[in-house]
Amino acid sequence: MSQAPTSSPDSTVDPAAGDNRSWLVRRGLLLESVQQRRLATGTFINQLGTGAFLATVPLYGIRVLDLSVQQVGLGLSIAAVVGLVAGIPVGHLADRRGPREIYLLTLLVQAVAMVGLLFAHSFWAFALAVTITDLAGSSGGAARGPLVRRVGGDEVPKFRSYLRSVAMLAGTFGALSAGVVVQIDTDLAYQLLIIGNALTFVGCALVMAQMPKLPPLPSPPEVGRWIALKDKPYVAFVVLDGIMWIQGEVLTFALPLWVVLHTDAPRWFVGLAIAVNTAMVVLFQVRASRGVEGGSAAGRAFRRAGVAFLLGMAIVAFAAGIPGWLAATIMVLGVGIHTIGELWHAAGSLELRFRMAPAHAQGQYSGVFGMGMGLCYVVAPSLLGLLLITWGKPGWFLMGGVFVLAGLAMPAVVKWGERTRPEMAEAVA
């Protein structure tokens, strides 16, 4: 009777470790592809510094450079507007020259601009440094789009959702580090944070340099150069999606003002609300993207998201004029429902962003997509301040209704896109 062959400890793989890895992959907590892990690592490093910088750059201008609030606001507004126009041409360049190389270049430009901010001693020097940073940032986003699409492969919505969770987590850690700097409140602390942000750009570039070079995809000969701007269904999607992305500013901009100015809830509730939102996105974004495959599913996700935004915002609106503990309790419910809408919206947005864009022009289309999001962030503070804070409860219902209408309109835009994209209709079928 022969014995079963035995294996040495060095030649075996722990079954439990394999099962744990499979479980993490199924839950969306681990990526199988090495290149996907590298891109996720680069995203975390980049967003860690960016989150800290965005939370402190106004104070740096005021406390260190002795600029006025108006000057800082004007400089950041100039940077935001200029940054909007860079994505499309740089995205087109990434399509034609390769996304990795262009993305690397934008990261290095951002690092240099950050260092340059340390030597800014006037309004125009400050404005120039933040403008170059925003210009390179929006350009990098457009170049990164085709990189995400090609590394993500057949599971790009799931992969993009994973990257969003990673970015949210990194941004949270960055904001916490910014809080430490603000508490210290010295010139050296702000300057060290800026140096740290510059190093994160370099760190991200080092990770991206390990990615393989991706050759440009051939473009059909009959296709014009600026096809994204002429693509009416895609532009319509970007407009509606940009309106929906205003929902992010509801929690980060309007809610803190609403809590302090219109409710009796404790002020620490603002931090709790942001923590609830961040935790839900980090834990459930990948899961929310499951099943959102194809245009029809994405359109339905938009529709559900609009209804969730209206319901969540209505609950938050009713927190005004009631006891503090009750106001905080019902606002937690409102923030939770709003975040569910955010998960659905992000899943649908990420699906359509790549689904509706032809493979050979992902960078250019990412530039158009980024312009829509950028306009959202330019318009949102004034719009939400007028409707939600100045007008009060009716404004919360009105803005929620706008989200519902945008969500209801998206399935029609998807069908319009399918009629002009046979390959998209086949994928949906």
C-alpha cells in the first residue's frame, strides 16, 4: 500500500491564506492585478497630499503670505477657471502619445509648482503657483482617464469605484493632517505641509513610472480631432452628471453652515456627518457598483440617486427649529440616505464616463468629463449658499427636486447615446 506524497512546508501554499485573499478580492477590498494595485497606490499617495493641501491653501495665503481673503479667493478662482480648459487638449495628447508619459509629466509639474509656492511673496506669484497646480491637476486627470480604462479592463466600473474609495480614504487622512497643521498655525508648519504635498506628487510619479508603457490606440481615419466636444449625447451626459455632482458640496459646504446657522445641533455633528459619509463610501462604493453594468443600469442608478438626494435633503431640512439632540439624530439619517444616493450616482457616472467614450479617445473624453465636474465645483458654493442657506427649507426641497429631474433625464440621454454608438448598444444587450 503506497503512501500519499507529502510536501515540504516550503513548497506548499497555505489554503487559509488563499481563501482569505479570494474573500478580500470578492469583497472589493483587494485587487488581483499588479498594475491595478500600482495605480491604486499612486492614487492614495497623490490624494493624501492633495487632501491636506486643499484644506490649508487658503490659510497659507492669509497667514503666511499676508494676502487678504479677497485676494486668496480671487487667486483660487483664477486657478479653477484656467484649469477647466486644459483637460481636453492634454487628454487628446495622452490619447496620441500614451497616457502614462503625459500623466507623469503633469505630476512633476505639480511638484515644481508646489515648491514654487514656497517662494511666492505676492498675490500674482501666489495666483501663478496655484494656477499651474490646477492646470497640471486637471491635465493629469484627463491623462489618467485612459490609464484607468485600460488597466481596469473589463471591470473598469468596479476598479474605478475601488479607486474612489481609496481616494476618499486618503483625502480623509490628508484632512486630518491638515487639522494638525492648522492647530500648530506657524509658518514652518504650513511650509512643511506644502513640501509634503510636493513629495507626494514625486512619490506618485515613482509608482506610475513602474507601470508599463501603453501605446496609443489607432483612431478611425474618418474621425475628426475634437470629437468629444461634438459628441452631443456625451456632452448632455456631462451636463446632467455635473449637476448631480453638486450633491457632494451639499455635505461638505452647505451642511456645516446649515448646522451652525439654522439648527441647534452641536457643532461637532459636522465632523460626525463627514465621517459617516466617508466611511460609507470607503466600505460600500465597490459593492454599489455591482450590477451597474451597461447604459440602462447606469441610467436607473441615476434615477434612484436623484430620489435619494431629495429624501435625504428633506430630512436634513427638517432639522431646523427642533431640539439639538433630535436634530442631530435625524440629520444622521438624512446624511446616510444622501450618501446612498451618492454611491448610486458615482456608480452610474463612472460606468457612463467610460462606456460612452470610444477607446481611442478616452483622454479627450476624460477632459470633457473633468470640465463638467470642474464647473460644478465653481457654481456649487454660490448656488447652494443662495438656495440652502439663504432661502432655507424651501431651497433644500428645490435643490433636491433638481437632482430628481437630472436623474430622471439621464436614461433618455443613455438611449440617445446608444443610438449613436452601435458598440454601446451591443454591450448593453
